[in-house]
Amino acid sequence: MSTQLPPVAPEVTAALVEALSPRLRKRLDAGIAKLADRPVDRDGDTVRIAVDDTTYVELHAPGGSVTTPDAVRCGCLLAPDCLHRAAAASSAPVAELPLAAEPLVADRAPQPQEPEAPEQPERPTPGQLAAARTVWTAAAAVLDAGADGCGAVLQAELLRAAHTARLAGLYRVAAASSSVVTALRAARSADPAYRLADLVAALGDVLAVSHRLPHAEGEELAALRGTARQPYRPDGSLRLYGLFSEPVLTASGYAGAVTWTADANGRLYQVSDVAPGGAARATGAADRAVRLGDTALTHRELSRAGLAISGATVSPTGRLGAGAKVRAVRAPGVDWRADPLDRLWRVPLRDQLTRALAPDSPGLLFLEVTFTGTVRESAGDCLLAASDGITLRLTAAHDDPSLPHRDNLRLLAAATDTPLRVIARLTPASHPRATLLATEHPTTPGTHVDVGLDRLQKADLPAPTPPPQPAPPSDEPPVHLLVRRIHQTATGGRRALAHPGTGGVTDPRRLAAHGLPTAAALLTELHSTATTRSRDTFGRLLPTDPTCFTEAWLKAREYTAALDRALCVAGWTA
């Protein structure tokens, strides 16, 4: 049901949950589960949920999102102090931070200024310090409970902390906190799109930023704060060449398509069309006209054509602005093996890895591979490919059955005779791994397949698809012993490590025996802080303080993330 509801601002959900009585808070999760099976209909900007035959909850979203508590209305006798309003808001996607639609651009060049005396590095304000502590406390409570125990009340506390952080100018941690709540809801609702790695990454970012921010200054502080809007800058005239399109389908209720292009120097630009919606919007966006100037090109057409733009505005990440002054017309495209796109595949692999692992990078890799079959993994089959003596695994970007990723990967396993150029997104791991986004057509030269949008047929392949191979035995260092406990905690909370039989003794010994003493020490500390409880003077157990356990988990998470990056480079370049 969540994809049918409009996104709700974090502060709205937090306010509605806070207004509940203690008795109703205990019933909130049951109320959310009850609403999940109720019919939903839309009338313009209003979405209506049928609580029963005579009672409805309405969410009014005139701008696409619910931004005030008054916009959530219920017709029951207990309204506005009823459970239904909070349950409806807690069932809806979390509204994302707004992006700038178009910048304010100065018409004249900045004038030179007199040099100023050097200033002291900027430090966090008292309000930012307080907001960081609030976020840390709320996120630590989430980790302590785990996804299994993190109901709507704990989620609302983190959303309130996110709103406080946004008001204090801490936009990065506010957005990451909303992502944590989105992942928690996906986990608890058994959403097929849920990925545990996404929850661990978002929770790790929230804790890392809120922990580090009080000690940061200058440029580091600016990076930790983040920005509320993408600052677009004028970029004059551009001649762009289409590369590929990919669908966007998020657990937070947004969907659409992004088309990637490049200029003659190999710089990447994106044209996006993302709005509230589900899988139907993701599949349909490819055939909608791009919102840029007067061009009538669809995303699917632009991925194989070109654009000539005047008055262009571009964000730091390469996203093209669609302001009124932008002019764009269709221009010829080129094949991937022709200039200027050919140069993207001629960049050395090590340089591509360095770029893909950089912060805020889209992580794109331009590779020439030969498919060799499929291998069966716990998460599903993945495509095996050989490239410059390296065997890599190419996985699906989305598992939603309405998108063709999985079907295309299975069919491409039959294209084993011809080297093909592909575009993939790096997945940091101890072995070469990436998600496949686009590939040259296996039997039609001069064109490509957008793996998430174009559906291959058996007739497009030269031979029958071979059956998947069993996964080969791994000789990698057993870092997974530590990663498993990090993920186990995110799912089950502290209690998942607090009982015997979770490898608190044997796993650290195995890590130390394989030359990973730091990993062994971190795992020992994680188990120790999970089981430590203080007592008062009468010997009674005191309430748990999640600080030490959260710090131990964060250290282990940061260590494995850094180790993944190092092993990733080693695996690709060995």
C-alpha cells in the first residue's frame, strides 16, 4: 500500500506519533498492519484509505507530499486524537528533501575582492551540536532494537531527529536518517526491494556523521553538513551524446528514469524524471519526453541520440537543469565504439576504479567483457564475465519482476562468443563485482540494450542459455565473520549477539589466524559490549546504555567498509 500513498514529511509523522497517548502508541504497529490491507483510492491531490465501511483517513498532498499534520484527516469519532492518522502517516513513504528546480544565476562575472585576513576554521554551532546528539541517540536506539524490534514509535523518534537536524543545517544526516526509516519499513513489511546492505549503509552513515561532526571543522564540517539543494551553475552550450537509460525505483516511493549522456571530453551528464510512484512509473518513464528545452525526445530515444543545448545549467553531480532559459534540440548520436564515446572505454581500469570509489561518484565502469555463463548465489543468479584476465560477477540492479533485469541477465548468459562493451555500477566487494546497466546488443551491431528497460527475447541470442553453475569455493579471508555480525545486529539488534552460540570466541580466533587481528579485536569488542550490563548497589540490572555498543558497531562497520574498498581494488587489479 505504501507506494499508493503520497510521501509524508518526517516532521508530520513524528508529530502525529508524539500526540498519541501511551496506550495508543503500544497499538500503533498493529494499526499499521491493519491499514496495509485496506483499499486506497485517489481523487486529485487527496488519497483516501478506507478504515472500514464508513470511516476514511485522507491524506491531502497538494504539492505531491503531505507537509502538515492537518493534511492528515480521519472521520472516526476519536479524531483528531485517534490512532488512524498516525498509522496512515507511518505507512506512507518518507518525503525526501526537495531539490532545486533551477538556480539563481548571476548575469555578470564576480568582481575581484580585496584579500581578507585568514579566519579561524568554522566550527559546528551549538544548535548543530545538539541536533547531532539527538540524531545519535535516536539512531543508537534503532541499532539497539534492530529492524525486528524497531516499530513505528522508534521510527518516529528518528524522523523527529532528522527534522531537527535539517532545521539546524545538517542536511546529510537528515537525509540519511530518512533513508534508515525507509529501509526499516521495507524490512518489516517484507518488501521484495528491501536490501539489508542498504539499511547497514544508511545507519552507518547516520552514526558516523553524528559521531564525527562535533569534532569537525572547515572543509570536513562542510562535507558532513551536506547541502539542502543541488547548486546548479551555468555551463553555456553543450553537445551531448546519449549513453544509456536506467529505471529508478526506490523503497521510499519514488520512481522514474535517468538517462546518461557524455560530452566530447567524456564528462557525464544526467537527465532525470523521478517523482512519487511505483514500478509502473519506472517502466513508463522511458517513453516519456525528457524535460529539457523544447526537445520531444523520450528517455529511450535520447539514450541512442544526442542533444545540442544552449544556456545549460548543471549541478556538481552532472544533473542538467530544466529552467525556462534552457534550449535543447535533437542532434545525432554515435555508437559506443565511435568517438567521442569510445574514449570512455579507453580509460585504464585502475583510474576507473579510483573514480568509482570516490565520494558522491555514480560508480560507473566502462568495460569490455565476454560473458561466460551464470553462477547461482543466495540472492539469485548472477552473470559471469571475463575482462582482461579478470572474472567478474554482474548482478541485477533491481529484483522487481516488472523490470527486465533478471530475465535479461539469464538470456545474456548465452552470448558467450563475442566480446561486448558494457556499462556497470561498481559494487565494492572482495571480488570483482558490479551491477549490469547496459550492454552492446549481442547480435545487432551498432546498438545497445538498456538492461533495466529493454526486454531481450530468445531470438536475440545466438545459442540456448546454459544452466547456472554452482558457486566455486572461496579462498578469500574470512572477513564475512565480522560482516555477518554487523548485519545480524542491524536485523536483530543487540540481543542477536547477547546469547551464546553467536561465535563470540571462535570467530575472533579464526580472524586472527588468517592475519586479521584488527577484525578479531573489533568482533570481540562487539560481542563484549552486547552482553555487558551494569548493576546498581543492590545488584539489580540497570537499563542498558547503548553508547558503548553503538560505538563498537560503528567501528566495526567503518573498518569493514574501508577493507571492502581496499579488497575491491586488489580484486580488480590483481
